[in-house]
Amino acid sequence: MLARIVPPGIAVAESFGDLPDARLFPAEEAGVRGALDGRRREYTTVRHLARIAMRELAVPPAAVPPGARREPLWPAGIVGSMTHCAGYRAAALGRADRHAAIGVDAEPHRPLPPGVLARIASRAEPPRLARLAERRPDVHWDCVLFSAKEAVYKAWFALTGSGLAAREADVGFGAEGEAFGAFGAEGGAFGVEVNAVRGGGAAVARRPPLAMSGRWYVDRGLVFVAVTVTPRAPAPAPGQGSGSAG
């Protein structure tokens, strides 16, 4: 499912359930020490899937231990993201020279519990969702927004090492009809404007060449979202410009 919405060059491995042959590397055990069986199985499965994606990138299988804030620590030169929800697990990996950060998320396609949208939405987002719902009432737009913000957070944290409040990311699905783009009735693209004001996030937010965009898709009762951040173009060397030679 995620493979349909990630850019070229990103390897995706996914499963609609836990894999009985999945095993952890020793460095990964600390992340589920004392965890219940269900949590241990999903944790193990997504790391097994990450190693399948590594193989697609011609990268030797490596441990993906948790960091200080439980973020996945990827091998050098690799960026990636993992997700799991009821009935689905996935990992998406790319090379750092092509992608600055990746964030993926999957959620059951159903309305958010009461009060959640008010906690996560920026001021501009609910009116947009209402207009989209008039055109496509079969899509739970609040759920798509929630999943998009989860993916944005993962990409942002991987990029900056700092947190991001849900309201600091403004997700725009475009005008009515534009949200579906080339993906048909079940999915589309969105843009992200980050208004972070804290720590390292603020420094990154002030640099407009960084571009964050995403795609979403609904199928099998699930919402799938992928966000990618493209690397900045290197600054031109002194004396070099973008114009034609004189």
C-alpha cells in the first residue's frame, strides 16, 4: 500500500499482520524489555520489515535500536520510518543522499474520537476539511489529517531531533478536487507548512529551501500516509551563478 505513494528510490516492506519468523537483533531488545506480547510482536515485525527494505537498497541487514526518545536509529547513510496499527506493519527506507527524511503512518479509516480534531488542527484546517467532506463524504478527512500529522512528526523529528506540536504543522490538501490528484478517488497529495518556534525546529523552519510534501491513500479500511523531505540543493561556489555564461 505505501509503495503506491512513496517517491522513486524508497524501498517499502509491509505486512498485514505479524510475521512468525521475525527476530530481533540483540541491540533492539532494550526497546521491548518488559513489554506485553502484542507490543513485542509488532516491534519485532516492523524491524524485520526494515531489514527486508535494507536488502532492496543493497544495504547489509542491521539493527534498528530505539533512541533516547524511542525514535528508530538507522544505519549510516539511510533514512527511514516505520508504522504499525491494527492489522498492518510497514517500513520505508531510502538513501540519505536522495531523501533528507521520511515519515510514514497508517491508521484505521474511521472518524477520530470526539475532541481529538480540536486538539490537533490548526485554525485553517477544519474549514478545509469541511469543504472536502462536502465533495467526498466517504473519506474520513479528520483521520487522514491525523495520519498526515503523525507522518509529518516522524519526518520532522528525524530531520531536527526536536518535537513538533500537531498545530505547528499546517496540512493543505488543496482546493476541492485537487486533493485526489493522479491517485484517483482513494488518495491524493498534500503540502505541509511548518510553523515551529522551538529549539532546533525554529532554525530549520526559517530555511525555505527545505520542502516537505506528502501523499495519502485509503484502501482495505486503512489510511496510508507517506511524507518525504528533499535535501537542499548545495549552495553555488563563490563566483558561480545560475545565469548563462557571459
